[in-house]
Amino acid sequence: MLKRLFFLLFPVSVYAQTEIPLNDLSQFQKPSANWSIEGQIVGTPQGEALVTTPGKGILVNTLKAAKYQRTDDLVFALEHGDIRLSLDYMIPKGSNSGIYLQSRYEVQILDSWLKLRPSDGDAGAIYHRWDESRGAGKEGYEGHPPRQNAIKAPGLWNHIEIDFQAPKFDANGKKIANAKFVKITLNGVLLHENVELLGVTRGAVSTQETSKAPLMIQGDHGQVAFKNIRYEVFDKPLVQMGTAEYAYYKGKLADLKVKDQKPEVTGTTKEPSMKLAEAKSDFLLRFDGTITIPEKDTYTFTTNWTGTGALLVDNDTITTGSHWYNEDVQGKRTLTAGVHKYTLYYAKDFGWGPRALGCFVERVGTHRQSITERTSLPEPEATPLVEITIDQEPKLQRSFVVYNNRKKTHAISVGLPGGLNFSYDLNQGGFLECWRGKFLDATQMWHDRGEPQTAAPMGVTIQSNGKFPLAFIASANASFPDSLNKAELKYKGYQLVKQENGVAYPVFTYEYNGLSIKDQTIGSAKNEGLVRRLQIGGNAISSQPLYALVAEGEVIKNVGKNLYAINNQTYYLELLGETANQQAVVRQSNGKTQLLIPVSGLKEVSYQVTF
């Protein structure tokens, strides 16, 4: 029996990107002397300049003349229409840049770190248009602020993804569709969706819109670095759809076999549609049509239906089975140029649920094209957001948490005033994730039947290692345990303890090999990051020295006094108090870099995570 899916399965499109090599400046048109290719780059939260190391792989703009000029803007050799673009960027404190799609539509880059209410001039904004004739103070208009502030601290890498559709023009050059930002995400946070632009933004190379033009980076406002610049353009010829013959049958035909049964209705249609079925259930539709393939390539077919169906191309089964209509079922085939026949079946033998039929084709370099009629596949049912918000007091929410693609069942999420949050593994006493911004999406817990019982962060997230941070090990060269069993580590619960500001924060208590550990995390004084304090009491029953594993990642760099950039400059970790007086150890272990602190004799381990 068909089981309805109680969660939304998001469409999966074909997506293959080309990376722009950053071995030299040959990918750009007449770059100014400010632009260079470097091998490494380092910044700090308060640093007003990024420090570079020679090499390859990072594109950097650094002022080398008396002042910046408009000619310092960097124009790519790449010209584009519709494009999906992704890249990483870094800026120092106070810097400013921008990504101009078609050299005309700017997505803002700015040091907006810690700003609570971003405007259309802040990081991730779609910058405003400009018209001086509107009068003083009214020149800027039609800008789009980001939904929330998603930029990291200066000196850290930010990852942005932009899905852009260029304006469209008819044969006479008349614009028939506006430019559109289909989606913009910054550091995994959705900032914009389906934003149409009526014209170019301020700073564009021209007020004249066009179907194709180069990508451009603003280079006249401050230092900025880029890496991992990848794109996909959509400029390949499209599949052409032919007419289809159809046959409509009555009865329970979920096996898609009609045997000698005669159809109730037959006919011809330009586009297959579930609307050709007269009944709500107990029917089968069969469509036989053609598609013309423009050139040999691998094509992805996606089908959707409520009930049972199958798609065959040239008598080869591409997709089949029983599904709910918001589930994408995909199959790939390499097809030669020319006409190909397809057969599409759709059967529904139960009364509940909507009739729904969708069939689509795409390949790398084209958008998804619909073979079926547009309204044949209903829009997915709207799922209301169930958001947990933070006011003046911390909030704690038990839930399952998905971590490294596994469901953590004994987890708790903590939201602090000021927009700093973390999730915590109660079994292991370890951070799972820390994030800045909105607190918790609890939709999968409380909407409908709430079957998954998971909660998800709603802000800029960094992932921790999920481990208990203390362990008795033989030496600084010995392996740190990935997990501790219940005989070694006993969770004793938590209490809410008031701080000097009168706000009560949770303190998690553990017993570990004779020690009593109290683990508390609060926001830093200026809200730059999370301050974690591990208070150590009791008498150890182990003769081995005690160490704290405070960070783990691919690369860890010492970038200042007691300050480290963690996991390829994803976040900062600063050692505090007496912990800063210890001899920190940066080491390699099991393919990862670890930051280890000798703890024996200390009563407290404390550090700040800044991002």
C-alpha cells in the first residue's frame, strides 16, 4: 500500500560546476595592479588588513597605489546569462566589495559582522538602484536587505551561492522578463528567493540591460579575497517536445497493465496532463509522444505522481514505482541527437490524495524543462514554519539533532539572548553545532505528526566534533578518544545558574573518572562568540595526565596571542584565563589537526569560539 510521505522532499536538479583556475590572472580582463594570486591568507577579528603568503589558489585585492580607483573593479573573461555561482570570500575589518552579476546587479560584500538589523547596504543584500533626480535622501530605492545577517567575523571565509536569471528580450530587443535572483544563500542561510529586479543596481557598468555580460567584482572599496570560484551557465540548446497520443482507462490498474481492456477515451494533446483523467481515482492514463534531442548528451528525467507510474524512453524504463507527488524520482540516459519516443503511465487506485503527474527533462547546461502541462503537478503543500525564538532569557529545547547525517537522540539545543546558540550531545557532553542568528526550526517536531522529531539551526552554523572535551591520555601524542562509555562518563543533569547580569544559563554536570565537571557556555561580553567554561573538581582516579581537546579540523593556524583560526579559517578559538598560560599543542591525529591543552592541575578550562 502506498504510504504518504510526511516530509517535503526538495527537488534535486542536475548541477555540475566549472571552477575558475586561480593560478594567474589570465581569467580576467585587464586586472589592475591591486589584484594578485596568493597561496595563503590570514586575518583576525579586529585586523584591518589581510596578510598574504605567495602561492596559487586565492584571488586578492590589496591597495598598492595611493587610493582605490573605479578601474580597480575586476571584470571576468566569463560572460554569462543565467548562471549558478558559488565562491568563498574573506574581508578584513571595515572592508567593502560586491559581486556584480552581468556587471550590473550587485550582491553586497561588507563587514556587517554583529549588526542585528541589516539594510540593503549590508552583507548579502541585493544593493539598491540609484536615481539622483528622486531628490536628496531618496536617491537609493528598490534595494533588498537580507533576511538575516549571515556574515562571519572579519578574517574568516564566507561561502555564498547565487542562482541568477538574466533578463530576457524578444527578437526586437524588447525586454520580456526582468532579471531575477532565484536564490542567494550565505554561509548556508537563505537570504533571498525569487527577487525580480526592474533595473540595474547602483555602480553598474551601464544602465542598459542585456542578455549576456561579464561577471564583475567591485575592487575600489577595500581589501577582499576569493577562492573556489565555481559556476554553471545555462546556454545549451533545449529539448523540443512533440505532441502525444493518450488513452484513458477505468479500473484499478496499479500494475499498469490493461491487457485487452479498451480505453474509455483516446485523443491527442500538446502536453500530457493528469486532468485528462475524468475520475479522482481508479484510472490509468497512457501517453505516447516524442522528444527531439538537440545533441548527444546525458539527460536526466524526473517524474512525480501520486499513485503509480512509469516513464519509458525508446522502450527503456527510466523511472517507475509508487510514490507521493512531492517525491522526485529520477533516471539518467545518454541519448543521441534526433527524435526519441517516450511512454508515460499514470495510475491511481485510491481515493485520498490529489491527482498529480509531472515529467521533466534536463542536462548540465540547461534548466529543467517540463514535458507535462504546468498545472498537471500541483504545488507542494505549504508547510508552516514552527520557529522557536529567543527573548531576554535562554531557552533549552530537547529534540533529535541530525549530526554528520546521523540522528542524535540525546541532544539539547540552547538559545542565548543576542542570537548565539548551540546544540549539545548530553550522552557525550560535547558541542555538536554552534550558530549565530535565529534559534531553532522545530517544524519537523511539531508540524503534522512530527514524525522525524528533529530540530534544526536557523543561522550561520559551525560544526564541532561532538566529543567530551576532557580525557586522560598517556601523553600529548596519544590518541584522544572519539567517545566515552557510560562507565567512564556519567551525565548528572543540568541546572540554571544566574550570572552577574541576572540571566540564568544552563550548567551541565558530569562525573568522569573521579572528577566532577561543570560545563557552562554563555555569550561573550560584546556577543562576538560563545565562552565555554569547564570547571574541574574532585579527585582523579587515573594516573595519566588530563588533556582538553578544544578544537579539531583540517587546518589550525595560530593567528595571534592565544588566538587560533580553526578548520581552514571557519571560526576562531581564543584561550582564556589560566588556560591561556598552558602550552597549547597543535598536532595531527587520525587525519585531522587537533588543538590540545594540558589540563593537569587546572581548576578551569575556558575558551571563546568566535564566528
